[in-house]
Amino acid sequence: MIQNTKLSAVIISGLGGMGKSQLVRKYLTLHKRNIPICHWVNGETAESLQSTFEQFAAYLNVPTTDKQTDKPLQLLEIVSNILDHVKEKMTQSNDGNYIIVIDNVDDIYDDFKKVTRQICTYSRSIVLITSRRRDVLSGESELLDLSEWTKEDAMEYANVG
């Protein structure tokens, strides 16, 4: 799915209800043996992005508050803590990549771009983004536009990936 890109990210773009998320699920299912860690977040708004990262951090038992002040960490600090945890787990396996799916990014907002860029700094990460928009990363990633695809095209692409 990823070829030569500036970021290790792919935007899967198309109209609502077209099957963007279903295509990603199918891809993940078919390639699960090569994906040691996968995380799916809601990218609709900055708030939903923050909330789902906090939930994932809690699941991983990764800090979401400052140890000294007990104040909540900023989103990028939480993502950094998650990446540290993922890197540690990934050292146990030489195969595959950390996949993060950011679903339903239909508005462009700073937190989304910052988080995506931060995750892409880790060489074994791939970010899959579903969106109705083609321009959520302004040419910094690969684009897979489903507007002209048939269901058969999508399934063939997922199988080859």
C-alpha cells in the first residue's frame, strides 16, 4: 500500500459510504500476520482524536498525566509515550510495521497533521487515513482515491496490498 512518499502515510479518499473504512479493515485482516501492533482512532475532530489516543494509552498502561504535577499531558506528549511503548514492543519482532488508522478525517486541523507527522518519524510506522477529502495532508502522503473504483477494484487492491 505504501510506496515512495514523504510520510509513511496513505490517504484513502472517497465519498461518504463508499467503503473506505471497510477497505482498510479488509487490508488489515488480510495482512494481520505482518502487523504486530495496530491502532484505530477516530479522527473526526481534535477532541475525538485526543480522546481515542487517551483511551489507547490507558489500554497500554502508558501515562496520560504528568508524574510530578498530575496534570493531563498534551496530545503530542501522549502520542510520544505511546510511540515509546510501541518501539519497545516492536524490538521483540523484526517483522511488520506499526499501523495506525485515523478514520473519518474530513476536516483539516493542526492536531491531526502534527500527530501524523510525529507517528511517521518512527521508521516502522504506517498511517492509514480515511477521508472524504483528498487534501488533508497537502501532498505529503500517498493518495488512494476511491471515487472511480468498483467494489471488485477495491477488493483486488486489498488482496495485493
